[in-house]
Amino acid sequence: MINEWAGALEELNLSLSLTSRDKLGDFRKTKELDGEDYLIHVFLVQGIDPEKLELREGKAIRFLEKGESLEGIKLTRITSLAIENYFRSREIEKG
């Protein structure tokens, strides 16, 4: 698990304890759909200062206000899957 988390710390220049995150899930990129094969680990993190994030890989970080729509925002397939997974898990928690 430490190796999964280390990548996120490096890509965003985060400095967090391992207890300040929850794993949302694992998502597989495939050659057929994404042009490459590998597993992506997605975590939920609270209590960070968005202004201190430094993107070292990827195109951009987009901050949304609570309730703001994702409509019209171009997302990767994996990002879309992670967001769907997040909202599905929230619905299950609510019962």
C-alpha cells in the first residue's frame, strides 16, 4: 500500500501521513481503451490546502465548488470511473 500512495505524493508534492487518506479504488488502464496497460490507485484525501498542490504530471488540476456540475468538463476515462465510484459509494452510505 505504501508504494501506491507514494506516487500520489510525488505527483502532487503532498506531504501527508498515511492515515489521512482513504482508498477509493483501483482502476485499470488498458491498451485498447487508454493506449497503455497499468493499474491506477485512487485515494480520497481531506484537510489539504489546494493552493499548495503542485502538478508534476498531467494537464491540470480543476477545483470545483460544492454542487458545481461536471458537465462540459473533459475528463479521462479513469477520472470519470473514479468520480462515478465515489458518488456510488456515497449513495450506499446514505442507504
